[in-house]
Amino acid sequence: MLADGALAWWNSMAFEEQFYKTIAWLKDQNRNTTESHPHNLTIDEIVEVRAFCNQLIQIMTKEEAIKAMQDGKKVKHRFFTTGEYIYMKEGCIYDENDLLQRDFWQIRLTHYWFQNWIII
């Protein structure tokens, strides 16, 4: 269910991240940024904030990330550290240090790696 996914997404964030996402969402709607507190948002508003954030950063599946890399893009996962990313060259995956990652997908088999990819 959309609302359940949005609520799980919302609750996975620290308050500070919720705060900044709420402000950005309110600004986008030309609303007063002090009118809504992150802890007082309705589930419908949380769904709207999530949709707004997904428009800013296209969150992709593993398959979409692979396609993006095949198209010459660099991608990162939400578990990656700052500055960490991967890209493809001649069908092989390389990291931000231009090191070949032969077993990249073989060691990332859990469901956590099936989503939450972005183009950088």
C-alpha cells in the first residue's frame, strides 16, 4: 500500500531530514514553511512529501541503475558513503577510484540492493 510505504520511508529518517524535506515540500507549494511541523503531517501529506522528493531525485531499482550505467551514468546506492559511486565501462562495473568491481552484484544479493539507487 502506498501509505504504508510512505510511512515506513518517513519513519526511517532522522527528525532533521524530515524537517528539511518538509520545508522543501512547503516551499514548492508556495506555502509558509512554518505552517507544518514534520511530526504533525498527515499520512496523505507524508505521501505527498515522498512523491515530491522522488521527483527531485529519481529513485531507481537495480535494473534501472544498470540501464543508467549502460547509458553512461554514474549511480550510487543509499548505503554508499559520501563520494562513493559505480559506473560501467565496456560492460564492466568500476568504482569511484576506477577500480574494476568484478563481483559487485555477486556480493550484493539481499533485497536491500534491489532498490534505492540514484544517478549522481
